[in-house]
Amino acid sequence: MLKNKSILIIGYDANLCLGVLYCLRNSGHRIYLLTSNRKNAAKYSRFLKKTYCYDPDDQLREMIGITKKHAIDLIMPIDEMEIRFVSANLEVLSQHAKCSLVTDPLNFDIGVNKMLLAEFLKKHDLPCPTFAHIESEDELKLAASKIGFPLLVKPVRGSFGRMIQKFSSLEELMSFYNENADTMSGYIVQPFIIGSDITCNVICKSGEVLFHTIQESPVKTGSDFSSNDTLTFHDDEKVIDIIKKMMKLLNWNGVACVDMRRMAKTESALILEINGRFWASVVSSYLKAGLNFPEIMVSLALNEHISISKQRNAEQISLKEYFRSILTNGLSLKKTKYKSYFSDPVARTLQILNN
């Protein structure tokens, strides 16, 4: 990788920012952060040259101003809204610095909207759960009768499993509807599926998947929809073939984190959503599976040579499993995601405290 470049990272979420910074810590580049999150713990990272905060209305002006001030070579958004913003303003920003790969806003908006994506998948005969978009009380009752219980109500836009609700009866569901009737058009209804979470992380160029990792959780039966700490990294030809077809149809560019569910009964994998950004386990993708996605994105944008490498099989355990193992076989802290936190202790401590 070429040394001494200036890179402007743009992102909101502290964990994503710190993960990307960790992956670039040995790159030799000067890294600047632009964020609209004034509480972003990443501003205390030891791997940053400087942090700038901005109001959303001033985003373009701030980007251009910082790019000029620090002779930025590469603008690399890492969070979803920031990636879309750079894509929408690519013509202007490209006059000032190179920009990392981003997807056209029209296709991006389909990908990151659960309802639009479900309709897209159905149209192209790609595997996804049954779904319904709710506009009225009668439509909700009809959807519930067809889908059955338990079922999930998800915001059509959202990340990290936030605001997903599981309902086991019509009474619970209608109570939720009555409390949120004015905003129900912003939700999608799908069946609750017992199975494991699959995440396929990719870098694409013109719809072609260049790099990927696949990680999978144990089978889940409860209502925890947050990111998984217990993971197995492995390849799966059927899964990546499905992902390749979808990304080609979307003409995707850049990073994406595709969430899927493997049905425990049939072993079939269904597409749930696309997160059009870097992901919470980006450090694990690097340390466990062997692919440094942020570094690859930088190299692609700067036209550096990259050898295509495949992920290696690996496992990650949760902190609870690590402490439990101390009494038995004493697993290494390296098998968790937390070993890397010690390289940036102040920022990581503040990130955990702010959650």
C-alpha cells in the first residue's frame, strides 16, 4: 500500500469508526474523521490526526473545506447515510479528491430499505421471507392471519437490530398498532424464523463481488436481534451465489453487509436486509477471517494492486464464553473481539460507556 496519503473518513457510529481506524492503523496514512455525532468516541482515537464535527446542513461545504485544508487524497464514507451523501454528490466531490466506491443512490435506496428490497427480491425470484407492508388495521390483521405467529415488525430503515419487535399474539400486535398507527407505514411485517444469523460482508465493483467473508451465529430462538459476538467464519457456495446474483442486479459498488437467516428446519438461507455500510465486526473480518476490508477499499480507490484473497475459517467467542472458559480450558482473549480494544483504550472505553 502506498504511504503518506491523507484520508478523510466520514461516519456517525463510534464502533464503526473505531473498527475502520484499527484496520488502517498500520497503513502509514494520515487519517482525519468527519462526523455529525458530537459524542462520537472515535474522536479520542490514537490513530486519528484530527476530528471535525459538522451539522448535516453543512456537510458538503465541510467536506470540501477539509479536503482543501489537509490536501485530502481520498474521501471514504463508512456509514450508511454518509455513503449515500457522497454518492449523491460524487461529481462535485471528485473534483477535489478521489472517492471510495459508492453505489448509485437509486439502487442504494432499494438495497437499504427492507420493504423495497423485499419487493425487489420477490420480483427477481431471490430467497426472502414472506412480507407485508401495513397501511391499515385490516391489512395488518390479514397479514397476521397469513404469516402466523410469532411474527416480527421491523422498521423499513434501521440498523443493528434496533426497533425490531416480536409478537406472539394478535392482541399484542394490535396493541402495538394502536400505539403507532400514524407510523405503521414505516414498518414491514415478516414471520419469525428459528435459525442462525448469516452475515455476508462484501466489496463490489460494478455489481461484481470482489471480496467477501461469511460469518454465522448459533441457532437463535429468542428476541435478541442485535449483533452477534459468537461467530463462525466459513465459506458457503450457496450463500455467496445468492449474494452475487443480488449485487449484480443492484449494480452495487463498495461495501455492504448482507444479513440473512438460515432456517433451522430446511437449512435454506433467506435474505433479510442490506446494510449499505461497514459493519460492527469489521475488525473480526480482518483478525479472524483474514480480510482487511477498509484497507482493500483504500487500495481500490487509489488504484493500487490488490491480490484477491479468500477468507480463512475461524471462530469468535463472546466475552461470557471467555470468562466461563477460565474455569475449564482457559480460552485466549484473542478468540473474542475485545483483544483489539486494548490498542485504542481511551476511545474504546468511552465507546462502551456511551452505549
